[in-house]
Amino acid sequence: MPRFLHTADWQIGRQYSRFDATNAALLAEARYQAIARLAQLAKDESCDAVLVAGDVFDTQTVSELNIRRVFNAMEAFSGPWVLLPGNHDAALSESVWTRAMRMEAVPDKVHLALAAGLIELETAGLAILCAPLTQRNTYDDLTAPFDNLDSSPGLVRIGLAHGSVQGVLAEDIDSTNPISATRVDTARLDYLALGDWHGAKRIGERCWYSGTPEPERFRNNDAGAALIVDIDAPGSVPTVSLHRTGQYDWQQWQRAMAVATDLDELVKDLEATPPHTVLDLKISGQLTLDEEQTLNRALSVAGARLRSLQANLSALAITPTEAEIAELHAEGYIGDVIQTLNEQQALTDDPAPRDALLILAGLLRERGTEPEASA
Amino acid sequence: MKLTDIRIEQFRQFRQALALEGLEDGINLISGPNEIGKSTVAQAIRAAFFERYVTSTASVYQPWGDSAAAPSVDLTFEVDGERWQLAKRFLKRKRCDLSIGTTTLSNDEAEARLANLMGFNVAAAGASKEKDWGIPGLLWIEQGSGQAIDGSVANAQSHLEAALESLVGDIASAGGDDIIHAVASQRGELLTPGGKPRNDYLKTIQQVEDLAQKAEGFAPRVARYQESVDRLGELQQVHQITQRDRPWENLREKADAARTQLAEIGRLQQEQNSDEQALATHRTLLTQLATRQAEAEQLSEQLQQRERDRGIVQTELTALEEKTEGLERTLQQAREAYQSARGVLQQARKAELHQSLQQARAEANEQASKLRKVQQDVEKLREQEAAARESSQNNRIDEAILDDLSTACSEHDQLRIRLETVATRLKFQLVDGVTLRLHEDILSGEGEVLLTEAAVLDVPGLGRLDIEPGGNDLGTLQREYQQQQDSIDALLSSLNVPSLAIAQERAENQRKAQAELTRIKELLHVTAPDGIEALATELDTALRQAAEAAERLEGMEAPNTDLPSLDTAQSMLDSTEILQSEAEQVLQSHQHQLAIVRDRLESAEKEWQRLHEQLHSEKRHEELRQLAAELTETQTAASTLETAIAERQLRINDANPTLVKQDIERLSASATSQENMHREREREIHGLQVYLQSAEALELADQQVECETELAYAQRRLADFERRAQALKLLYTLLQEGRQKLTRRLQAPLQKHLDHYLAMLFPNSSLQVDEALKPDLFQRDGETGKLSELSFGAREQMGLISRLAYADLLQEAGRPTLIMLDDSLVHSDAKRRDTIKRALYDAAQRHQILFFTCHPENWDDLGAKTWDLAALKADRPA
């Protein structure tokens, strides 16, 4: 009764240039930690094997240090591990895999599926039909040979591949590396373990994408998990369970400030967001000067608490109220300038008028707080 | 505002108190000589307002040498009907007290209130500075600075604007300046005044550029890496196949088979070559043998020819020898004929000589007789010549003298005629018998006498008549006539003739004789051209020749008469000589020919003999036999070889060695090429592996990621800078525009007041104020220029009226105004001063003016109260 852990798309070596250096480093580090958690999960769940369906590495030229760290992170689970090259780490003539072997960094418990064919794990009761990518991209279905690949009787037939199942995934997934939707049947597979789609996704009762164990973008649902698959015997329907492995929660919000309570809602939501969140926030609409100060404070607080907070306010207009203007003692031509900036905000997408208004308001406020020179 | 009382004590010149009390509205002329303390009064008023009561710099106000003094100023003035009293004490008793109506303020509070009232800044510390002076700094003109208005306006500007807020009916935020400064300062951190990025902004732009360039630099390196990986894959695939199949070995085997085939062909070719060589040798031998056989056959033919040759030569010789006798006879006959002809010629020559001698003798005799006749003719002519010469001698006369004589006679005749014309003509007709005596002449009957000189006519019986001929020249003529007569006589005498006629006759005779002589001479010349002596010699010669010829003829026989002529005889001799010579030549030639033919015969004989012996020798027969045998043998051998060669060539052609050779080359080259390619692939695979495993390749991704991360960060930072810069730019521009708009609104009322005064001082001109409210452009008579370009005097006047205009403007805005002029306008002439006085008087209708001067006489028509400081000092109360 084989039980194995299905994972994919570790994308080791992924860089996060949109974040500042500290956060980028932490997010990159989280990917190694995800491997360690997978190993621990496999051990805890008494898995017979761990199958990785492609894109272990994000790039072929990962540094030696990082290659070693990947294998080190597998320590908790004694194997066997089967690692399949995907489109990011294809088994080229010279690849991250050949380097790992030259470095002698690959432990014995790890099987590298660098060539198409069969890997039989008798102890685990598994026959792994491997379809590694040996080019960066291909338009052939690499799983086609599975149909004519016989395995030892008594072993559960598991297909391990990386690509897009035809006619199932959204169209914006590129159609390279196609995989036939009927492969499970034609190749008499008990289970087809897939990689490439970064969210966990069920294609059929015998066919799943596991998704990446640690999210690395704002899109994709159900990223940050691994699958544990139980198959009683060859021909049995697999039992698939999903286990969360992700450390950070990537969220993208778009909020419009139309009425006064919109800001209150946002502030409340920010306060409720857990610290392991990577948040991308886009705010539109308009606020008064006081509201803008409230928002700024809330963003400042959240920014310090969350893993990362990136707020885009370019679509937000600042409209001081009459009372606010009066409070600023913006008399004479200064008042005219505030008026002009207000008007310009409405006419253009250019953030300059709003920024200018905030600067001016800031200066006027500062002046207001200074002691008057003459009474 | 109206200043009513001033009191100064322990202040510079004024150790004792000085009080000016009851100052009036309008102009107050405060006068006094230099050093009396006019400027000190002005200074005291300034100190009262501007200088902090606490400042230690007030020590300059202490009277000279009195460090214990406490300078004090007390001012009383009215503002809006309220009475203000200011008491300021410096140094020893530093205080400031101000009472306004019933309110009392002191020290700092009092000073702040004053600054607020007048529109200036309280000095921060130390002495008050120009920049703090505000509106008073503009309206209170210090000695010698009336022309410098720009600085004063700038210092007063914010106060002016604040003061004028109400005037423009708007709330002009004078406080906006600090915001503008703050924005400008923030903008200045990011942008240059010209709007170009600077500082961190500029650095970030450069950083982004550098990083972007660096990031771009990775693309080709990454591409190279990926291409290398692909290439390696392809190479490895091909390499595996060739390593297994080793196609070059198969090619080499084929090449070896071809080589074996070629070696066989080579052997055949060698045999062929050796047979062909043998055949060639045989053919050469055959040619030689044939030649030798032909030579042998030619020898007997030659012998027969030699025999024929000898016969011909023999025949030729015999024929020649037969002709010899005939030729010798012909020669003999020719010689005889020649001798005969010689004899005839000698005879003919003798006959010829005889005849010629006879002829010569006859000719000589004839010549002699001719010559004798000539001799006789010459003799006769000689006689005629002598006769003519004698006649010529007898009639000889000098022709020149004859000419003179002839001339003299002619003149003499003319003189005589003139004398007769001039002379007194005395005609008379006397009765017969009566005679008169004139000189010795007796006159009778009828006649005429010419009197050329005085004459006495005796009339007998009657007396005498003295006749004196008239005319002056009669005497002269008479004398000339006489002289001419004398010369004629002398000439006749020299010619030895009695008269001219005779002389002429003799001359004629002489000419005739001369002509005769000439004729005879010519005749003589014709007859005997060489003279008489030559004639004689000729005659002798002729006679001698005749004698000689006769003598020779005497010794000679008479010649034979039938002889041929000399020419004929000579001709016969010549022709016989030619015949003889020809006969000699013919014979000689014949004999030469004989000798040659004999030689030829001898050599033909020898040649025949030699050939004959050769032809009939035994050795020769043997050689001929051997030759024939050798020839047959060689022909057989050659024929055998030819057959063998032809057969073998067919075999060689079939094998086609050229193609076999090409096969070997082709196959070997292919094998080498394939193997080389294989090795080359191995090398390339190795090179690619080395590269792909190199640190350079491996670190590529890390470096690229690092670079792109830095770039993304720098780009975010740059975007922030750009946004902030745009916002600040916009804000700054809008603030500036607002500020300028406000200023422009203040310009109009100021311009109005300025025009009011300008019309008095400079009619038909205009003065414009700029945005900072400073008088700027001056226009007069259509010309425009900066105020600063005018003369000092004009600038000072402009400065004054500008200040008066500011005062009007401030008053209009409800601000207090006090104008002080300390010894101003010293650079203005009397005429201009008059117009200034009108302007001042006009201003004084609205403002109080303190006018300090040391020339009160210049300003005594200002209509002002005059305060004489000297008098005040003298009248000072004890």
C-alpha cells in the first residue's frame, strides 16, 4: 500500500527584485525552508517516496552553494526522492543536474530522472514513468512513450511529468510542453503526478498538479501546499490529501475610497492581516487631508508588521475640505495654489498635483505648529 | 504721523540736552553749519526706533571721551490722533518706555510695538542692520545715499506688501514667502535652479543607467551560455554515433584495395616501358643498317661517274690544243700590219712640215711691207703736228686777263654813258664866225658840249663864262670813269696788246691751233697705237721670221706628192695597233684555259683511281654480307616487340589507373576528414565542457540576478525621486506665479503716485516699477534706459520722488509716514532745485518732512519753518 508525497515547482534560485533587499532575501530563504518542511512532512506522514514533478531549480545556473543547500534541506526524509527536470531546469547537455553530479552533491537516496524511462522503486512498490524535459521547451508530448512502457507487475504505475494538460488549464498558460488529457488511461497509470501549475489542482481522480510548496507570486490559488497520495494496489483509485506547506501568504488588494467608511474598512482589514502576509495594495478614489494622514499612519503600522507591504496610491486623489484649508491658514495666493492643485488632480492621472498638495499641506501644518512670531 | 518733540542728551555732540519742540506739519528745515550736529539729530531719531536699548554697540553714541555717558533720545509723536511718547536710554541706564495714550509699554514689548507701527524688524542682536530697517529705511534718506534706492526697497518689500494688503483689497499672504523658501529649498535638494536633477536624484539616474547597461551586458553572456549548452548537446549526439561507427576506417579499407589494384597496373606499365625502350633501340639500329647499305650501293655509281667525268675533261683538252696554231698565226699578221702603218705616218709628217714653212715665209714678207707704209704715214702726221703747235705758241694769250679786260671795257662804257647823262649839256648855235673858247677848245657854229667839270667859256670880246656843272655825283662819276680807264690801260699793257679787239682775235687763233693738235694726236694713236718704236720692232720681227723659214726650206727635199694625209696615216696606225693587241690577248687566254683543263684531267684521273681500288677490295665484300644478315635479324625482333606492347596496352587501358588513383585520393581524404571532424568534435566538446563548468559560466546567473535586483531597487528609488521632483517643480512654479501676480497688483497704485511727482520733475517722461516694486525703466523723449544708467544727480532726484511715492502709497494704506532728508539734493542745480521744492511742498501737504541742510539759503523758499541748530545750541536753557 504505497503512500508518497507529490510536490513540484520548488523554483530554487528565484529572485524577488520587486521587494527591498531584506524581504527579497527572506522570501528566497523561505523556499529552502519549504523543502525542509516537505521532508519533515514525508517523514511524519511515513511516506514511501517523494516525487518532485519538475522545476526544482528556477534556473540552470544556480550557485554551487544553493545546489548543496537544496540537497541538505532534504535531510529529514531518508528517501527515496525522485527529482524530475522541468522547463526551468531541463536535462540539457550541461545543466544544474550535471553540475550537481560533478559536485557529488546528490545523495544516494535521490534519483535524478534525467532520461525518459522507468525508475522502479521496489521497496516503495512504485514504478515511476519519467518524462523529463531535455530541452527548455518542446511541442511534443513527452508522456506519449508511457503508453508503451511496461513496468513490473505488482508495482503501482505512477507517471511523473511537467507541462500543461491539454484543454484543461487557462489559455494564458503557454502551450509548450503539452500533456495529453487522456494519458492516464492510455498509459494505464494509477496516478499522474504533474508540475508546472503553481497552485494545487485536481485534473482527474488519478491526475493532479501539486502546485509549489511556497508561493512566489500574487496570482494562483492554492499555492503553498503538497499532496500525499495513497494507492492501495495497482488499479486502485488514489486517495489524495492536501497539506499546507507555505510560509508566506501573498495577497493583492484593490480598494476604492469613495465614502468615509471605505477608509475605516481598509484600516480594519490591515489590522487584521496576519504578519506572514506579502501584501500588494492599490488604492484609488479620494481622501481629505486628514483621511490621508490616517491612511498613512495605518500603512506605516501595517508596513512594519507585515512581511511586505507595497502600496500604490497613484490613483488616489487628496481633496482638502474647506475647513482643512482654513486650518492651514492658507491665505492669499497660497490658497489659490491649493485650489489650482485640487483642480489639476481631477484633470490628470499625473500624481504630481496630489504630491504637491501633500507637500504644501505638510509645510503649512508645520508652520501652524510653530509658535507665532507675532501675536 | 507727526513728530512733535525731540529731545537728545549725552548723545555725540550733544553732551547737554538738545530739544526741538513743536515741530510742525509739513516741512521742518533743520539747518546749521557742518559739524554742528544735524546728522546727529537724524541719527538719534534712527537710534530711538532701530537700535535695541540693550545693545552695547550704542557706545558709538556716547560723546567723545565720555564712557560714562548714557545717551538718551525722547520722542513725542502723534499717530491717528493718539499721542505716543518714546523714551530710549542706552548703556548706563538702558531702557525703553513707550506710552500710547494711557497705555504704557516698556523695553522689548515697547520695541516690538514700535517695529510693528513703523514696519521694520527688531534687530536680533548687536547693532541694527540695514536689512532690518524696512519702511523707515526707505523713507529716511541718509546723507549721500539718496540715489541708492534698490537695496532700501528690497529691505522694505515684505513690509510694503504687508502694509499694502488692505490697499489691494485682498488678503496678500506675506507669510507665503516662507513657504516658497521651504519649497525652493526642498526643490533645490533635488533640482538645479535650471530644473536639472542633482545630488542623490542625479546619482540615482546615473546608477540606473549604469546598472541597466550592466544588466544588458548579461544578455549576450547568457545567450552564449545557452548556445553552448545546445551546441554541446548536438555535438555529444553526433559524437556518440561516430565514436561507435568509426566511418573513416571503412573508407581506409576501400582505399587500400584501390592501392593494391594500382600497384598491379604499375607493374604492367613498367614492363610496357621496358619493351617500348627495346623496340625503340631496334628501330634505331634498323635505320643505321639501312643507311649503311645505301652507302655501299652508292660507291659503284660514284666510280662510273668519275670515269664519265674524266672522259669529258679529256675531250675538252684536245679541242683546245687544236685551236692553238691558228691563234698564233693571226697574231703574226697583226704585228706586220702595224709596222707598215708606222712607216707611212712618218712620211706624211715630213710633207706637212715643208708646206707650213713655205706658208710662214710668205706671210712674214707681206707683214714687213705693210709696216713700212705705216711708218711713212706717221712721219707726215708728225710734221702737221709741229706746225699746229707753233701756231698755238704764237697766239698764246692769258684767258683770265682777257676776261677781266673785257669786263672792264664794258663797265667803262657804262660809266661814260652815265657821265654824259649827268654832264651839263652846252648847246650852242653860233653865228658864223663867232668863236668861243672853252678852255683850250674853240667852239663855233652849231654844236654841243658836255661839261663834266667846271669850265670857263671865254667869249671873246665879251668876257668869260664860268660854267659850273650841277649834280653832286658828277665829280664822283668823273673819278670812277678815269679809274676804269686806268685799269683798262694796265690790262692791255699786261696782255701786250693795243686793244681789246686784237686780244680777242689772238685768243681765237690759239683755240684753232689747239683743235688741230688734238685731231693729229688721235690719228697718230690710230695709226701707231704702240708707238713708233714698237712699229720698228714689229718690222724687224717679220723680216727675221721670213729669213728663218727660207733657211729651213733650203735644207729640205721636196716631199712625195702621193702620200696620204697625216690624219689618215695616224688613223691607220691606231687600228692596226688594236688588232695586234687583241690577237695577243686571245692567245694568252687560250693558253690559261689549257692549263686549267689539264689540271682537272689530272685530278679526275686520281679520283677514279681511288674509287676503283676501294670498290674492288675483299674487306668491303665481307662487310656487305654481314650488314644484310644483321638487318634481317633486327627486323624480326622489332616485330615481336610491337605485338607484345599492343596487347599489354589494352590491359592497362582497361584497368584505368587515373580513376584508381583518384579513388585512392578521394577515399583517403574522406577518411582523414571524417576522423579530423571527429577529433574536432571531441576538442569542441571538451572546450564547451570546460567553459560550461567554469566559474564564469556558473556565476553568471548569480551576477545577473544581483544586478537586476540592484537595478530594480534603483529604478524604484528613481521613480520616487522623479515623482517628488515633479511635485516640487509644480508646486514651486504655482507659488511663484501666485507671488508674482500679487506683486503686479501692488504695482499699479505705486505707479500712480510715481507719475504724479515725475510730471513735476521730468515732464513727458515715465518711470516704471518692476515686480519687486523697484523703479526700473526710465523713459524720456522716446528713449528707454535703466534708472542706474542716469547721472548721479538725476538718480538722486528719482530716488527722492520714488520715496515720496512710496510715502503716498503707504499713507493711502493707512500707515504712518515720516520723511527725513539728511543733506540731500546737493547735486541738483538751482533750476532743478526749484522744481524739487514744488514736489517737496506738494508732498508736505500730506507728510511731515524733516529736512536737514547746511545750506538753508538754498531752501529758504520752501515755505517751511527753519530750526537753526547753532541758535538752539546757543539758546540752550541752563
